[in-house]
Amino acid sequence: MSIPMDNSDKLLDAIKTRGVTPKPRWQFKTKNILYWSAYGIFVLLGSVAFSIIIFAFLESDFDLLSYYPQSVFTLLLKLLPIFWIICSILFIGISLFGIRHTKLGYRYSLLFIVSTSIAGSMVLGVAFFFTGGAEKIELILANNIRLYRSVEEKKIDLWSMPEDGFLAGKIVTVGDRITIEDFVGEQWNIDVTNAFIRPGASIKINDSIKIIGKIVDRSTFIAEEIRPWDGRGNQRGQQHRNL
Amino acid sequence: MEIPSSECQDKDDRELVQKALREIEYFTCLYDRYEQKLLRYILRISAFSLAEAEEVLQEVFIKSWRNLNDFDQRLKFSSWIYRIAHNTTISEWKKKKSFGKDREQDMDEELFYNLPSALNLEEEADRHSQIENVRKVINLLPENYRGILILKFLEEKDYNEISDILKMPIGTVATRINRAKKAFINTAQRNNISFTLL
């Protein structure tokens, strides 16, 4: 009479019959390393996105919202770096996925992971911005991806809306009035009699300026405020004096 | 080669894992150590019959064997194997439920009798009614609440172990236990079963 198998023997029998062998350790290690790498890479990409967001915010004139005659929401969409905001959310999401799938990643709370990912991206992003990385990445993307609208291009679009009171271009002549050439090569006579000129704005031939004002006809514009092309100039300004 | 039971008893789980990776026979030590605990756990969180639960248990150990190199020495082996048991049982139960939805859960009577006091609740009913009532309430609870109540109050796992078994942060474990307790009381009330806090 044969001795009945106990359960542990049945288990060994099943393992041997099915030919089950332990998966090699390197497979699990590799998987874990890949998840950690995904976390690291996407925090890094998040920092690139964040640095471009900083760049875009500094380049955007958010105070224009109070001058815009049409829907503020439409202008906000033009001003906000929507693409990069979406990218940074996506990158943080993927980094979250990565760390959650590491061996002990489940032990960290969602709040902890999200806040450390955001903090990491922000710190690296600020460093990246100050080393000029954001601008360089922007330039590379603008030169190589046809559909990509750079911060600079979006800025040009925004300041090429004379009907809405925003005009910009390079100064061609300076006198009682100034003449500028906009980004499509059109020349405009600018009445600067009552214009508030921000100190950062240089009214010299070949300098680029931004103008807030009113369109009179297809080539005449009354300036209410003049700003330098880069930045807003500072708050204290001067009324137009004899240029 | 059969491993003498004294050799199994002398070694802790981690040592047995290392030994098993070299000699499969040592894996039976781990099987013997966890067989009854896991079988009881499978029966508690599902409504499998004993024979079905034994099949699931075998699957659990086969999966554990296949993934033995993934066992992280920073965890307790019991947490790791409970996790596999939990996931395998839930997955098998979900498959089975699709063609046996109305089946009553047939868990051990002690569980139903002891759960209210573990939850600091009491019911003025005789043993038989209490067992029936708790059975009814437990059956109505969502799986995530039922599982965590069983781990905490019947398997007597601490928060760290539950965190490792269910793969969730300790804070979430605490929150879910509280929610599960409330869900238990509310479900009981909705079904006209009144438990009072001790």
C-alpha cells in the first residue's frame, strides 16, 4: 500500500510537473531600477518644463489682462504656457507611477510623493532657468519642431494685435512721432504725445519696443504706454518729452 | 530529500528562503509553516469551499516559488506571502464570482462571533443570531473593507504588516480601518442590526 502524499509533497510535485523555476534575481532588480529611473528622468523632465514655465511667466505681460478689451480668458490662454503646464503635470504623474511601482514605493503617501516630485522639479527647474537652459531648450524646440510655438513667437503674436491695442516692432525713425516696423514688415506712425514711457524702454533707432494704445488707421497708432521689448520696464516712467 | 522538521523549526523564514533557493525541498518548510494560516485567510476573505481554497493555496505557493527572488529581505516573509495570497484569492474570487454571485460566504463561526468585540461593538443577541448577523454584514461590505478588517482584527496584523500586504501607506491603512469600522456599523444599521459601541 502506498503512503498518501501530504500537501507539501503535492506542492513539490506540482512545481516539478509544471516545471516552475524561480525567476532570476536580475529580472526583479532590472524592473526596480527601471521604475526608479523613470522616476528620476521624469522629475528631471519636470524641471525642464518648470524652467520654461518660469521663463514664459517672466516674458509674459500679465498686467495686459486689465487693458484687453475682449475676453480676459482668451488673453489668459495666450499668455499662459499651457503646453508646458500640461507637460509638467504629465511628467509628475509619470514620476509618481514610477516610484509607486518600485519595491517599497507603496510605503510613501501620495502627498509625500507628489510634493517631493514637485519640489524636486522646482528646485532643479530654477537652477536650469538661471543657467539659461530654458531659453536654449525653447530655441531648439522652436527650430526643430514646426508645430511648436515658442514663448517668443507667442509674445510676437500677442503684440501683433493693433486692433486690440497691442503693437510692437523695431524703431525706424525718431522725431515728434516715431515710426516702427512691426513683425510682418508694416510701418506704423506712432503718436507718442501723451505716452507713458517706462524707464526701461529705449527710444532709439533699431531698438525694439512694445506699445499699448489705440489704432487710428492702418498705419497710425496712438501710444498710451511704451515698454521695452524684453520685460516690462519698471513702474516709474515719464511722460513723453521731446524725443 | 526530505527535510527533518527539526531543521525547519531551527531556521527563520529568511534563512529558509535562502536555503530553498538552493534546495527546493526547504520550500516545504515554509509551506508547512504557513499552510494553515493562509488557508484560513483565503477562506476568510473569499467564499471558496475548502477544496477550492486548497487549490488557491497551491497556486499561492507556486507563485511564491516563481517569485522567490523578488522577496525583499526588508519585509517580513509572512507579509510578502500574505500579499501573494491576498492578490491571488481576490483575483480567483473575481473570476469565480461572475458565475456564482449569490453564493453565501461560509466562513468560520469564530470569526463572526469574535469580530464585533474586536471592533469594540456588542450586540444583544444570542450566539447564533450574532453569527448570522455578522455574516450578513460582512457579506455586504465591499472587498477592500472586508479584507482590511480581517487582517487587523482576525489575523491580528499590525499597521506595518497590513501596509506591506496591501501595498499602501500606513496612513491609508489607518484611514481605511476607520472607514471599514464605520461601514460595518452603517451596513448593520441599514439592515436593522444594531451594534453598540462597548
